[in-house]
Amino acid sequence: MIEKYKIVIGCEIHTQLTTKTKAFCACENRYGGMPDTRVCPVCLGLPGAMPRISKGYVEKGAIAGLALNCHISNYAKFDRKHYFYPDLAKGYQITQYDIPLCTDGFIDLPYVHLPESQRPGGSDYIGVDFTGKNNDIDGKFKRIRIERIHLEEDVGKSLHLEGKHSYIDYNRSGTPLIEIVTKPDMTSPEEAALFMQTAQEILRFVQVTNGNLEEGNMRCDANINLTIWEDGKEYHTPISEIKNLNSFRSIKDACHYEAQRQLEEFKTNRQPFDPGFKNTMGWDDVNGKTVIQRTKNSFIDYRFTTEPDIKPFIVSDEFIENARKQVGELPESKRARYRKEFGLSDFDVETLTSSKTLATWFEEAAKNAKDVKKVANLILAELLAIVNERGVAINELGITPVHITQLANAASDGKITSKQSKEVFAEMMASGKLPEDIIKEKGFVVVTDTSAIEGFVTQVIAENPKAVEDFKGGKTNVVGWLMGQVMKKSGGKANPKVATELLKKQLEAL
Ligand code: ZN
Ligand code: MN
């Protein structure tokens, strides 16, 4: 009888890097456009063409590695991996074989994004040992180890049309990739999807990739099998590698399906685990099934050899330190800091750290603010609405963080009323003028001078005997109406807090 089983998943993620040019030639590195419009002898694999490492390629690879807590090798080289496929122009792929640029990293997955049942002690994990040495940090994170990250080039894109003809678009041929290889540390389909999501967030944050799944910027191969305990014995099912998963949902669905399929297979016709045996599968999104592409992975000899056209090179400590500076503070630690330093809510903090541009902009605006919450509110409630409406980034709105600091401070100091604040905001967005200048121009000077406000209060009380009578009769809600009269008299300039106090004081003294 099967007592329990555990899902074991390891991922390989391929991610496009955002260098200006392709990995080893001067062709523009970008998605889309007419087929074969960004090609040259190097990325078409024409004889005699010589590759050269593009500016920023190794650096972006190192930034990615450091952001994922890897060690960066001081010695780097490229290798050739030979195989035949029509989209592989040269007949080999330039990659890194035995010496990857980055090794031994990790990503901590925040449990908060997993269903309760999947957190330690959750109902899905009854009987599963969660106490692995790297797992479960403070009960908040689960650490997924990264074995290596290497640099390699992408291949062209095959288009199979009408089931008759196949075409190849070489625009993608030779574009720069990193491949992230994890240890088999994930124990549920949800965790595998969360891994990809967290990796995407971090790599986007450090601005090495667009991480756009729909454009194939990031794709995941999931290696999955089961550990099964039956009649006191432990079994392992053969590993399936599900190729090219390009959405979080498809990772989750494919792993769920494949785990069930392996369990059924074990029950009916059990296949023994064999380290040299791996099923290569595809995921049929429409029918919700994994499809076998290759069984028994007979040993493929890739004939790896050092790439002779690119000299091995030293990655200096200085180069690595410079890359480390560009990593900066990562989203998870920013979130913790915003909560602690500014007392912002989880929701606000998630939004403010959703991109580096936004987080940097917010921090800039918060720097000289008297009330950071006011700054956060202006950004979250007002600016992001306009960002969405116009479909631009926050730094393309035509205003600077200083605008928001000034507006928030004017309100904090009681220099303007909330109604005036809205007016200043609208004017600032339209003209780009600084709030302090707008306040001066419009003559928005809140009257906090007690004697002046007292004068308005006295007048209002004298002119509205009926309301005053009502108040005396116990109708305290007339205070709001009287308050409105005071504000009107002051031309909207009275400090509302002071005015309310004085009005109440005079009414009660009657
Ligand atoms: Zn090229
Ligand atoms: Mn690869």
C-alpha cells in the first residue's frame, strides 16, 4: 500500500538579457519585427564569421548571479555544444559548459504567496519532512538552492504553418540568455510557479531582463518526479523534463498533471528510477496534458569543446564589485524596510516595490518629507492612476519627486487645505510647475492667525441665530454647517483645524 508520496521538482529557467546588441555580434537585440531583419554573418553562422562578446553581456550575467546570491567565477570561457536542429544556425550553440559564470546561489520564496495548505505544517504536507537544512527560514521563506547560472546564446524561432511548411526566423538567433539551474528543492507545483515568479521579480528589479513571458523572454523547463513510500520501502519514479513552460499557470498545471500521471503509472506499470533515463515532455495547454516527445533519453553526445574564437578571460574582483553595486537593495529587503521605517501597509509596500523605477522614485520623494505616509498616498492614489491612464512609467510624467515632497509637506504644515491640495496637484500635473510656486501664485495662504479666524467665527455666529438656537437645543450636527460658513467667509483659507476648535469654543461659551 502507498503510504505517502512527495513531489520533487527542479527548474531550468532561460531568460533573455537586455543588452543593446546580440550576444556575439552587433545586431540589435530586440523582440518582434519582420523576420530575418536583424541578422548578420555571425548570427547566421556563415563560414569565417567571428564572434565577439557584446558590451554588457557578461556584466548583466554577473548582476543576475549576484542578485540571486551566487558566487561569480574569476575565470570565464565559452564552449560549443553541438547538435543538429534547423533553428540552430551554426550547428552548435555557444554556451558555458564546465565553468559557469555563477554558482551556488539561492532564492528565498516568500510563503505568504502560497496557499495555507502548502506552508510548513499545512495539510498538503502531512508526512513530509520540512526540516531540510536550507528550508523554512523563520517560517516565512523557503530557500531554493541554485546550482549554477551560465551564459549562452538563443536559437532562431521555428514557425510551423498550416502543418505543411516550416519557416525559421533568425532574429532571435544569437540573442543573449542566461540559464538558471536549481537543485531539486521544490516540493509542489505552486512552489515551482512561485520560484519562477520570484526569479522574474528579482531579475526585472535589477534590470537585466524584461522578463516578459508572453514574448518568450523567460521560459522554464521543469524536471519532476515522485518519491513514494510503499510497504515500508522508498521508490523514485523516472524523471520527466517538461520543456518550455511559458506562464506561471502552465508550470503549475503541467506539474500537477505530471505528478498524477506518474503516480498512476507507478501503480499500474511501475518503471524503476534510472539516472540515465529521462522522459522529455511538452505541455499541451489546450488539452491540459503533458505529451511525451522523447522517451529513453539515449545518451546525446554534444561534443562539448572550448569555443576557439573567444579567448577565455579573467573576471576581475573590481568588475564583480561594480556589478554588485548595481544590484543594490532587492525588493524583499526594501519591503521589510518600508514597513519598519515608514509604517506602511503590506499592500502599499508591495505596490511601491513593484519596480526599481517606482521604488527609487518613492524613496527620492520620501527623503525630505515630513510625513512619508502622505508621500506614499499621493503616489499610490493619485500618480499611479495617471501612470496607468497614460501607460507610461512614473519618471515619464513630467514631474519630479521634489514636486511630491513639496506638495506633501505643504499639506503636513497646514499651509494648504485638502481642497487646495487637489488644485495644486492638477496644476502641477498640467504645467510641471513646483507646488511651492503654484501656492504662491494662487495666493493659497492658509490663515492660521487665531485672531483673524476668531473674527470670522464671531461674524458667522451673529449672522445665523437660527442655527445657534438649534445648537443650544441639542442639534450638534449644525456645527458642520456653521464650519462651512466660516470657511466660506475666509475664502477657503482658514486652517480648518483651528477654525473648528474656535467655533466649538465660542458656541459652548454662549
Ligand atoms: Zn548578428
Ligand atoms: Mn540551455
